[in-house]
Amino acid sequence: EVVTVLVQDVPDVPVDLNVTNVTSRNLTLFWTEPHDNNAPISGYYVFYTNPSFIQDGTEVTLRTNGTIEELFIENLHPGVTYSFTVLAFNEEGNSEQSDPFTI
């Protein structure tokens, strides 16, 4: 008799962050879907920090559901440098945050 054991774990880290459709106030951030480690990816969290003159530099957390590997981000401020990170999550928990992508 053959017994198959399926090990599940949190997803790997999202990679290859990049942007498209960049304007002075909006952009679309996208990334490559990481390996799900045998537990389907439920969604992603995207993090960035507002500049210090807006809401005292508060961190913004956005969420996508399912396996949509892009997010339209609006209400950015012209002339400000933003650094974005992404993590994937599934029923087993959260991946580590990606390397930052700065624009």
C-alpha cells in the first residue's frame, strides 16, 4: 500500500515587483505569483508608507483576494519616493514580505 503525504506550508515570497500605467498620482503594481507550497494562495497584502507630511508617514496596507497579481494604487503624491512590499497568504499563514520596490 502506498501512502502519499501532502505537506502544506505558507507561500513563498512574491518576486519581480514592477509597475505599469504610472502617472503622477497613480500606478499599477504587479508581481510574479510565488510557489503556493500545496496550499492555494488566498490573496496578497501590499504595503507602503505615506510621506511624512501626509498622516505622519503612516503605513498603508492594501489587500487583494485570490490569485490576482496586480493592484491599482491611487492617491499618491507627485515628487515623492514610494517603496512597496508584497506578501502572499494562504490557509497556512503569511509569506515573508518581498524585497522592496522603490519608485
